[in-house]
Amino acid sequence: MCRRRLLIISVGLLLLLTVVIKRSEAIVGGNQAAPPPVDDPVVFVRFVGKSARVEGTRNRQTGLYAFRGIRYADAPVGEFRFQRPRFKRLSGDVDAINNGPPCPQPEPNNPYRVIGNEDCLLLNIFTPQMPDETTGLPVVVWIHGGGYRYGSAAQYGAEPLTQNGVIFIPIQYRLGSLGVIGDGSRDFSGNLALLDMATAVRWVKDYISWFGGDPNQIKVIGQGSGATAAMVLSSATMARSSITGVVAMSGSSLQPNSYDSEPTTTLKEIVAKHGCTTGNETEIVRCMRAKSLDEIIKVDSDLQVSRLSGQNAVKALTGNVGVSPVVEQKDDGRGLLGIMTEKPEKTMQEGNFPKIPLLIGVTKDETANGIDVKEIEKTFASATMFLQKTSKLVGLDGFLNLNKSIDLLDSLGSVLPLSKYLEIPKTWNVTQIFGKLVEATTDAMFNLPAIVTAQSWSKSSKSFFYSFEHRSDNTKGADFLTGLPLVAARKSPTPQQKPEAVAHGDELGVLFDTHDIFGNRIDSAAVKSKRDINARQSFATFIAKFAHMNASNPRDDNLFKPFSSSGTPYIRIGEKISTENDFRFCQLSIWGAQLEALKSISCKFLGDGLGGLGKVVGSVTGLLGGAARPAPGKVFGLL
């Protein structure tokens, strides 16, 4: 009996060994293995002598393929902290199943508790189909907002965009002092966050064809500070050749916080808080490398608190939270290329950007969540004084009142001075004051820079302008931008606020499925109502159409009407999309924008309630007439 059992076991082992040998022969002996199933979420890459097998996931319900947590650069840790990113190529077995950690940052609701990991230079790839001979989909590289202090790639759910035949790639970059600190000198230029982004774009250019994307169709899209960064990247020598279009959502390189005008002061302030010696960049870096993550993030939080306290709180309306990129010294051929070697306004003024399409837009009430009337009146003595201080931050002198004049009021010979427009009557109630503060600060901080950007860009290439005006029933900007002062004030409408206000970041939950910083879905912020679903479909389709835009497919249809100073055309986005003209013509003209009305309009409403100024404003007719141009500075006195 024992012999029979031993014989059976021996035969079984022999058969098993035969199977193993045959399988090995199939793999090693040159016989081509059967191709994986069409829905197998595995991509095989062979590039520059390196092979890789990248395994992701597939959502059976949506059909979406996801490859998460892919490193585009080595971890910037130890001696590599505060150094440029080191490009990382795909090789070996790559586990792309789970989200990677966010970059170090404060916990959203606790600025002195640190989350994240320095090994965070990662990106996610979402595609609606696996690569085959028919693929070559347009690519959207997403740069999240958050004032260069908050955010992650995992927050942004891709389904709404990918359902429109687009590959969606959200990226991560170093935040706070770890990513932005520097003085612009050749020894300590800073701007590591921007360099991270440029490296990620290069990685996408090299590898996206293996995932079914078209490397010649890469649009860079950003929101808030991410929008500013996207525009800077499009002009940077090291990235511009890879980018075929830009979408700037609620941000522009012409905004007041696009760069730090006093980087040396900021550097000294941060270094002093860390107890490091100042003056020698090498010693500063050595000292900062010895600091823990907790120490670095907490000092950044102290900087944010100190810079936004008191009357400096006006800076919160720009999205500024303490650190911004810096303008580097000019490239002299003796070192590595800089990424922002001149002021963005000079770049824009001289047309030093590639001839690619730009889509730029705003939300209807950008600053609504950053306005507290009682706090403003307490800090600034009056709402009028607050607006006058805000007006001085615009910083667009080089673009305003310098171009060919378009006379505003042919029939009157004078216009409403900006100082009068910003004056709020003492008889107004808190709701009226709140509405005026939101309107004026949104114009100053967002609408004016966006319009001037579209206008300047249109001189060299096509630009398009949109206004997002859909108030969601269930999502809000704070779901993505918690911690950012601009969105932190309102959790729900107060009696002074209009519940239908569409504030900074409120479009994000419409365009993307909402997740927390680690990638966990937030069901309470899901799009559910019929009107929200309609708005999502409209907005996602609109952005996807721009992603598909190229030289052979310009999409010059009724939807994408190129921007022009004549008529100020724009796209209004709500449940449905419509094309309109004369975007805030009267208000932006008072701020100094050089615009031409397409039709006769009335600006009388600007003077309503302002001490009879309506009689001064009158009706705007014959806008291309020949009245004398008011002297710059006299009419727009605060600029």
C-alpha cells in the first residue's frame, strides 16, 4: 500500500514538474506568450534601454483604467532636499495600484499638525482605454491649487474628463518652504516646485504614448496657484516645447501673488525663525536640511499667520499664504536653466510665450468666502478703506492706460473715478456692503488680471475666456482647498451672503469627483442633483473639447469664440453653456482695462446709490467716438 502511495506521489510530482518546465519554456524559450486580456490593467514599457511592467487597476463600473503613485523623480530627501528634481525612468515591476502619499503640508483643519511624506514626486494616470493601434488620446496634466502649501494628486477624481476621451494626469510637487524657498540667486534660486512640474511634464512627454496618449497633445491645466504655475511653465525654456495648450482656472501669471516681489526678505524671515544663519546660501541649505518636517511645516504656518494678520489680511484675497515663486537671475550659460527668469508681466508684455491656445476663466464671485464685513470694518475702520487698500495690490500699471485709447464716454467727457467707484455709502446695510466688497475685490484680484491676460495672449495666439456661474447644490471649494484663507471663511451662507454665490474653487467639485487629500472618496460632496449633473456634463465636455483642440482641429465653432478686446466675448458656464459679450465692460473699464463694447450698453447702474453719481456716469453710447482721452492716473487714480 505504501509503495502504491509513493508511486502515485512520484507520478504526480513528475507531471507537475513537466508542466513547470513547459511553462518555463514558453516564457524563456522564445515562444510568444498569449497577450493579456484586453481589460488587463498592465502596461509594458521599453524605452531608452529600460523595460518596465506597470500594473494598475480597472474600475469595472466605469471602465476607467488607473495607474497611481508613479514616481517621475527620485525622492528629494537627505542631501537631495532643496535640490532640483532627479528624473526617474520606468524600470522593473512598477506597482501603480495605490495612491502615493501627499507632499508634506499642514493637516487641512490643523495648521500645526503635519501630514505627508517627502518621497512624494508622483503622478497618477487615468485613461478610458488601454493602448492599441487606434489610441493617441489628448492628455491633460493637472496642477492642483492650494497656494503652494496644500493639495495632492489624489483629490481629483478623473471620470468626468476621461469619459470624454481624455487621459488625465494629476501631478504632485513640493510644497511650502520645501518647494518654493529661495532668493532667485544662481546659488539658491528656489522655485523647486516649478521645476518639479517641468520634470513631470517631461516624464509625460516621454512615456504617455505607452499608456495610449499622444505626446504631441499635452495640455497643462491648473487652478488658483496651479493656474499661475501652468502659465509660467508654458513660457519656460525647459517645458514650453512639450505643452500644446494651457487652461488657467481662477488664476493668472499677472495676479499679485504670481511671484514674491521681496524674496530676500521672505528667505531671511523663514531662516531666522529656524535659527539658521543668514547671508550664506550654502550654510542656509545645510541648516535647513537638518530640520525635521514638523519644524519646517510649522514655521511655514507661523509665516502664514503673521503675514495674514491685521491689515495684511487683504492679501488672503489673492490666495497668498506666505510663500510664492521668485524671479531668478537671467541664464548666463554657466549653470542650469532657470524656470522663471523674468517677471511674468514682462513675459506677457513682450509676447515671450509659445503660440498655443489659452483658455482662462474665473468663477462669478471669487472672493465671496474670504469676505467678513464685520471683521473688515473692525480692522480697516471702514469698508471703503479696505477697498482702497485692495486696489493698490493690482499691480498692472504696465498694462493699463498704455494701449490705444478707447473713449469710455463720448457724450460726457469724464468717467467715474476709481476712487469714487470704491466708495461705499454709510447708509448701506451689511448685505449691500458684502455684495460690493465681493464684486470689487473679485474684479481687482481675478477678473482684471484674467481679462488683461486673455487680451495680451490674443495678440500672438488664440485665447478664450469663460465665466463659471453654476452654484452647486452639494460641492464647494473648501472640499478641495481647505486651509486656503480665500475659501476658509464660509462653511455655509451667513445672513449677509447670497447662497447662490459661486466662489473660488466652487467649480472643482463639478469638474472632478471629490476625494480627500489621501484619495478617499467624499460621498457627502458628490454630484447628485439633476442641475449639478447637467453642469458637470457641460463643463467637463467643454474642457475636454479644448484638450482635443490642435492645429488641424482648431474647433472654431460657436462655442470657442476667440477673445477680442472688441466686445469682450466670453463663454458663460452653468447647467448649459452659452456665448456672451461685454464681460463686465463698465466695471473693468473703470479699473483701467482697454476694452471696446460690441454694442451700446448703459453703465448708469454703476452710480446707483452713490450720491447721484449715476448722473455723471450716464449712458455709454458711441463708444468708438472721438472724445478726448482722460489723462492716465487722473481717472484711474489708485493705479
